[in-house]
Amino acid sequence: MPSRAVNVHPGNVLNDELEERGILQTQLAEHIGVLPKTINEICRGKRGISAEMAVKLSRALGASAGFWLNLQKNWELAQVPRRSVRHVHRIAVQPGDAIFLPAGRAHAIGAGNLLIEIQQNSDTTYRAFDWNRTDPATGAKRDLHVEQAIQCIDFEDVQPQLIQSHGELLISHSLFEIRKWNLDEAREAAPLGQFAIVCCLTGNLSCGKAKLAPGEVFLVQAHLEERQLKPLTADTSLLRVTIPV
């Protein structure tokens, strides 16, 4: 029996097998000792496959019970994001808003938002749902990692809020700190011996020979002598990211 896609209901697979073998649903039901209605509901995707039913199908059709149970499990996992998206906590945002996303917090970005994402070094991102989008070049959907995501999501974290800033400070974490500066005059990016990441938000600024426009980022190295951030236009603002020392 060929392998099937994870988002196919096991009833579709069973129905295809019966058609390929020329077996009626009523014949299978009689053979394994269940009501015809039960087989019909499975084939129409209205009923799942239990462990007991998986054993019966295994004996009747030759595939292992694990094959049928895996189809059922993968189908159920694939349905989680589709059902859950209706219950996701939504936050209305305005320009300049910020939010902290600790590990385990499921999140998605609404349409029309342009954001700056400051992320720790990590190569682990699990995609629970992709809004049924397809790659324009291939027409294929991107891989989902539903099972891994379910193991990592903090399901007690249900109503996160936007950051309520305290002056310039947005986030002070044991591993990093983020501040928003309205740059009215020249300021030192960070003390000598400490690096800083600077992202221009509005206006224009310079540091040494480098000039930044909105959305541009540069690294102020720890040993850099010219460390002054200078506004080149009015209403210049920036994000400064450092590591606490």
C-alpha cells in the first residue's frame, strides 16, 4: 500500500483502496464485523480510525495497523492549526509598537505590517500553519512542523500584550537589552569595549563614516574608536541593541 500525504484523511485512503480492489463498503463491513454505516462514515471523513478498527483493516487489507493509525494521527495533527487559528489572540498595533516573543509563544504577523525582528541566534523555527500559501515558483506549500510545534508551544500563554516602555527602555533581559532613542544630539553608541547593534527608524544618522537611512542596520564594534551616533536630520530615531555586562 503506497504512502500517503499527511493531510489526507484516512477515510480517503480507505475509499481509494476499496475502489482499486473492487470491494464494496458493505462487503468490507460484513467481512470485519462492523455496520456498513461505520465504513461509510470513515470513507466520507466523518469518523476516525480507532486502534481496534486499525487492527481490523490490517487483517482485511494487508497494511499494518500502524499504517492506519499513523494516517489518523497525522490527519489530526494537521487539523490543529486550522481549527486553532479562529481562537488566536489578536492584538491591534500602531506604528512604533513592540512586543516580546519568548520561546514557546506561538505568533503570526498580520497583513500590512512592516517590522524589525531582533532575534537571538537560533536555527529552530517550527511552522504550525502557513495560511495555505503556495510558492509562486513551484506551486507547492511550505513544510509544516505541527507535531514539533505542539511540543514547544506554551499553551498557558494565551493573552500576550504589547510592551509598555519605560522611557527609552523597551526590553531588559538577562541576555539582551533594547532601547529606543530619539536622537536629538550626538550620543555614544555604547562604552568602549562593548558592541551595539543600531537600526535607524526615522530620519538619518551617522557613526564615523557610515550613514544610515530608515531600516538600515550597522554593528558598532567593541573596539571602534568613533562611537558617536549623530543625527543628520530632525526627528531621527533608532533602536539600540546591546548585551548586558
